[in-house]
Amino acid sequence: MACVLFPPPSNFPSSSLLTFHRNSNHTLSLLSLNKPSKKISIVQKPLTVSFALAESNNSLNNQSAAEPLVQQLADCFVLPLDYFSQLPSDLRLDLNDAAFDLANGRVIDECGQDLGEALLNLSQAWEQADTSTSRSIASKLPSLVLSASDNAKSALGKRLVSSGRRFQSMGQYGQGELQKIAISMIETGKLLSASPVTATDEKSKEETRMFKFGELQVKLTPEKAYIGAGISIVFGILSWELSQGIQSIPETSLQYANDNALLLGKSLRGALLAICYSSTILSTSATVGLILLGRQLQSEEQ
């Protein structure tokens, strides 16, 4: 009887060994199978470490490649002091849209405190057509981006791409400064958005919601939402009482010198009633919306 040893298949542990014996009937029979290895997980560890090292190297490469691009972007905003203020009205509207795309939403939560505030101030400078302030803030971007986390860089990259497309839609103006800004923002944004994002538990962090309207920036809290709802209720009651007071005045009691004055008085009465009723409806809607917002913010805090 002959004995044949076969190496294990690829999906078997390396320590396993199959032993076959040939009997007198020329058939193979399996006699023994060695113990399965308990070190399968150890084989996977070098792969995990290698993947982590490769990811770290990619992050360092992206960071080294992003530094000159961010500096180039900052240099693009070295413009004449009255450049933004001299833009035509349609380009000013596009500049406001670019400012909104750069700093809308939870910019501080996504990009960090320092970088988020810089983006808010930069967008405000664009809205005010303040070229000098825009240049000063843009000059700080390289150092802020260098110290930012990978998640913040990725979020910044997406905002730069979106805002850069707004600049791109402005077309050619002057010496092509706007197109240089657009190309630099899009190129830098695509590189930064490719930064590896680390999975974090965002629910454990305190989320800050900001209401932005022009220069006004207000942090949304349940208390402020309820206070706003109370003000809306008072304003709605006043509007309703005013409309009822006007409604209680009969048209027959109106006495004027001629028919034209009477017609004007009736038109004014109708306009006041429409304004008061509309104000009452809007106040009611605002009250309901603010109460729901307050409850939502309160549940998120809990």
C-alpha cells in the first residue's frame, strides 16, 4: 500500500496536510487531517498594516501636493483694491453666489473653528465687494489648510469646487483674473476633496447651527426658537385685532367730499385689511415653524 502526501488547497490553512493511502483496490482513502491552524488572523495583520501605511503615504502625498496649490490660490486674490467693487451688477450677483457656496450650512462643524470662521469672513468680504479684506483672509488659507484635519480638507475641497464653478460662470473679465481664480479653486478643491475621510461619530459632537442673513449670523438654539415663536404670536394677535377694528367700521359711515375720495378710502380700507390678514397668517405659520424647530433642536441636544 503506497502513501501519497498532497499539499493543502489554497483555502486551507498552511499547517494542514492531507494524507492519502492507496489500498489493494487502487482507490485512495483519506486517513488523517492535521489540526487546523489558529493563526489565520495573524496572516491578515500585515495586510492591514500595509494598507494603513499606504493610506498614510497617500495622505502625505496629497498634503505636499496641496500646499503649492493653496498658495497659488491665495496669490490669485492679490487684486487691485477696487476690483470687486468695480464688477458689473450681474457679476456681483455671481460673486454673491460664490460666497454662499463657500460658506453655507455647517461650515464650522465641517471645516473646524479657525478654517470655518475664515471661510465665513471671506464670503462676507465677497458679498461686500471688499477686495482688501478678501486678499488678507486668502493669504491665511495656506497655514490654516496645513493645520486642518483630513475631514476638514475634504469638506473645504468640495466647497472650493462649488464656489470655483461660480467664478467660472462669470466668463472673461478684465485680464482674466476671475478665470484664474476659478481654475485654481477647482484644481485645489478636487485635490483636497480626495483626502481620506476618517469615520467619526458625529452624533457625539455638539452640532452648531447658524442662521445667516447678510451680515447677520445667529446661532440657533431651542430658547431662541421659542422666543421667536412668542414674538410671532404677539405680532399675529396685534395684526388680527387691527384687522377686526378696521372690519368693524362700516363702509356706509365713510363720508368724503366727493366720489373719488370715497373710492380712494374704500381702496385703502381693503388694502389695510389684506395686509393685516396676510400678516396674521404669516405670523401663525412662523409660530408653528419655530415651535417645531425648537422641539427638533431640543431633541438633538438630548
